[in-house]
Amino acid sequence: MNFGKPDDVDWRTSTMNLDTALCRLFHIRYPIFLAGMAGGPGTVKLAAAVSNAGGLGILGSAYMTPEVLRAAIRELRKLTNAPFGVNLFSIQTVDDNSRTEEVQRELNEIRKILDIPLVQGDQVQSPEYFEQQFAVLIEEQVPVISTAFGVLPTHMMKQAKSHGIRIVTMATTVQEALLAEQAGSDAIVAQGSEAGGHRGTFDISSRPMGANIGTMALVPQMVDQVGIPVIAAGGIMDGRGLVAALALGAEGVQMGTRFLTSIESGAHEAYQKILLSSNEESTTITNAFSGRPARGVKNAFIENWDKRGIEPLKFPTQNTATRDIRNAASRQNNPDFMSLWAGQGLRMLTAGQSAASIVEETVRQAQTILLNTVH
Ligand SMILES: Cc1cc2nc3c(=O)[nH]c(=O)nc-3n(C[C@H](O)[C@H](O)[C@H](O)COP(=O)(O)O)c2cc1C
């Protein structure tokens, strides 16, 4: 759907119903994806609620052990009969222990503030679940797999497709979108720089902070270059954002931040409180928590790290090295040292709203705008 199509009755009806190619491809009622949000915020209940409301709920499972992932999928299936997706990080990782001692020395300064055990310069060993997680997704026959950081490797893509699983790849440049299309993806998430959480940029070796093209510029350029549906992500918080994305040629949207303060969100209470008092200036892109660039609300952890001017270890080693700090901050209800991932649309957050009501409100608002625009 876009606003350039001929003005016939069918098009008008499908526009009002927000019935885009994405809806038909994924068998969903509304072109709204819940972003997979790994590490706590994206719960099974949240994914089920979005799917039940007519969108596509996606479970962020990058940090789950294969056993936890299998249990989560089975739980999700108990809560919804509608299609859903599971999100993974598609990345081959090798731990970077090149400067572990130096990094741990710096992190120890933060551990002292939190009064938790200091860590000596031992080698960091990150868990490597990707292959096993993927095997679980095949065994459990999930309807949709979405990935960040890269396209599924060829053998996995083949296997998933032979099981009829739809594949969604998140891309931050047109070049990445073309790679994803050539590899067999069914749809692309165009992740603009406004987006909360990790930048999906495939290769960060020559740009440590990722590719940061705004949603407004990225979406139409991707739409012009690929032949599969593009889903806009980054800063989309309501029906206005949905209509804007459709006008740019996207077939739908993926929203993460908007659901962080929903009733079903798993985001820590202190984190939610910070989000609700933040604004469009509050976030920054940092690689201090994980070794990969990600957008979150600026806090003491980021400021401390930046002041010291030390390069983090590469992903996922930095992520593993900072885990005890983030966990302690959660236990202590201290948002100063949590990763407060969030996008730039923070003033548009609402408190205490159910995920279903967010989907419904977004749809209603979009339909009202379209009714007044499409003649
Ligand atoms: C708290 C949080 C966690 C996220 N975790 C993931 C993730 O695990 N996998 C992924 O593909 N994207 C992740 N993202 C990024 C989303 O896919 C999406 O690009 C982003 O939420 C869109 O921008 P918005 O937050 O402004 O809606 C995360 C985003 C947030 C806010």
C-alpha cells in the first residue's frame, strides 16, 4: 500500500482496513509487529497480547538458553492461536579477551559503587546458543523467525524455508536489505537511527557506532530498491507514525519502545519510571554495555564509561563482562547502572496501558488520519 495507487474502491477499502501485503504474507490483521526485545522487556505475555490483538508478537530470545526458549514458545502457544515470531541474533561470535584486564579494572570502579564482588582480569567466556536456539525454532515449528545483526546463514535459511517458516531480517542500510533479499528473506525491517536497543548493522568493524540513517530517509530508499515488503522501525509510537510509514512505502511497522511501559512489559519498574520522565533528548548510542552500538537513555554507567575513554571489548564479551553489574543494578532498583534501551519517541509513551489497547489505539488513530486524507 502507498498513497500513489489508483483511486479505486478496493484500494480505499484495504487502506482503511490497513490490510497491506504484510498482513496477507504473515496472516495478521494489522501491519504492526512487536519488536523482539531480548533480556527481559519482551515477555511471553507481551508477545501473545500483540498477536491476539491482530499484530505479530515477536519474542526476543537472543539471551535465552535453548531449554528456556523451548518452554517460552510452548507457553506462548498456550496464550495465543495467532501467528507469532521469535527473534535471534544472527552472528557468529568469538570472545575478545584482548584487553580484559584493563576493562575489568574499569568495571571494578562501578562494582565498588554497587558494593558487589570485584572481578580480576580472568578470561570472559560468553555462552554460544545460536545453533541450538535455531534447532529449537525448527523443532517447535515457529511461524516466523526474525533476526538482528545479520541474515540467517545459508543452511539455516534453507532449512527454515523448507519448513514454511517466514524470515524477517532487520537492516540499517539499503546494502544490507539487498543482501537479506538475495538470501531469501520474506520481509525487511528498516531500522532507522531513532530506534531503541541495538543497532542492527551487520558489520561494525569499520563503523563502531553502526549505520545511523533516520527512518524517514531509510524507508523510501529501501522500498525503491527491494522487491519484498519493508517494515519501518524507529521512533514509531502511534497511528501517526504508522500512516507516515505507509506513506513512505512501507507495508507495516515494528514498534519496540512504545510497548516498554505497557502492562505486559517485563522492563524493570525503575527503568519504566525513567522512560516515562524522559524525552526526545534523553537517549544516546553507546557500545559501553555490550560492545555493539545500542540506543538507550543516558545514565551514570554510560557517563562513567565515556569519561574514562576506554574501548569496550567486542560483542558479546563486553556484554558478558557487564552482566553482573546490570543484574546487581536490577536487584538494587538502581537505574544508574542498568541498560535503559529506548528509542527517541519517549514523550509519546503512555503508562499502564495494555498491549492490546496500544495496538487498537494505533490502528484507530491511523484509520482516522487515512479517512481524512484519502478521498
Ligand atoms: C528494549 C529494547 C530491546 C530490543 N531488543 C532487540 C532484540 O533483542 N532483537 C532485535 O532484533 N531488536 C531489538 N530491539 C530493536 C527493535 O527491533 C526495533 O528496531 C526498535 O525497537 C524500533 O524502534 P522503537 O524502539 O523506537 O520502536 C530492541 C529495542 C528495544 C527498545
